[in-house]
Amino acid sequence: MERKIALEEIVSKLPGVRGAKVLIDSDGEPKEIHILADIKKPAKQLVRDVETAIYAASGIRIDRKIVSVAQIAADEDEGLASHYESTDVIPSARFNLISVRIETNRRKLTITVTVDDDGKVLTGSSIVDIDDDEKYIAAVEATVAAIRESIPSFRVEVIERIQYGLNDILLVVCSAIIKGRRRKEAGARLFRKDSFNDVVLVILDTLNRM
């Protein structure tokens, strides 16, 4: 835990970095590093900076392949204008949101997500206690359930709310087996209060870039 915190502090101090999440394996070595940053510096340069900073400060050599960068652009009126991904992937519109339906029954809330997959309708649901402070996790579970109808290997590795100024940002890392190997992508999106749509959209946006 101490190493995890130390590495997050090192990365968070780099220029342009707004948030960092480090995952440690059973041997205490970093296995994944996820970064939320602005767009002032190319993502590939940020990855090199992370590699150099960690080695200079701790003596730990990391494989830059474990570093994922999600970048966001500031906007004077809205606070955030858009998000960018570190990898050079051509955007795809294979998966599109059709609807997010919310139903309440006594003290339970059911979220049903319906997604279009190139003309095929996918549906997934999740139930959560109505008093749960993190009801948005149910939207994650419902989205994953829907996507797995087409991609059984799909999963959300990380989803976290990060404070950026006066705004909440959703940082997500998704993965799926593509061409025989598990591929990961990161994305970010402005999170509006109690907006389940934003949860689903950040997952679909990230999946569409795989």
C-alpha cells in the first residue's frame, strides 16, 4: 500500500496530470498505471515522463505498456469540452446507446441499459438499493451485461470518479479479448449528478475505440 501511494504521488506531481491510479500486483510491483491529464502534452510524451519520473524517484523500472492515459480539454463555459484517448485508434460507432430505463420497486432500483450493436439490440439490467450512494455502479453492471451478449470477454477494469476543479470526471478502463489477446482502453467523461447516461456513454465510447 505504501508503494502504491508513493507512486501515485510521484505521477500526480507531473505537469498536466490531474489524477493517477496505480494498481499493484501480489509482489508489490506496479501492474497498471492510469492517468487523467490535460491535452497540453502528447499522451506518448506523458507516458515517457511517467516512466522516467518513477525510475528517478524510486529506482523502479516500469514497462510503459502498463501506462494508460485519458486526456480532457478545459472549456471556459462548460468546464470540460471533450475527452481524448492516448492510443491512435480510429473511432468506431459500432455500439450506440438506445436507452437507460430506471424503475423503482419498494426500496430497490432497477437500471436497464439497451444498446445498439450494428442493428442488434443488446439489453442488460442491474438492481441496487435505492439508498446506495453509488447507484451509478448499477449502470456499469447493466452496461457490461448488455455488451457481453456480443463480447463475452468484455469487462470494466476500473471506473472511478475524480474531482477536476468544480467538476466530477468519470475515468474508466475497459478490456476485451480482441484477436486472441486482451486489449485495454481508457476514457474519461464529465459526470453530471445522478446521470446514468454519462456512465453508459463513457463505457461505450471507450469500447468503440478498441
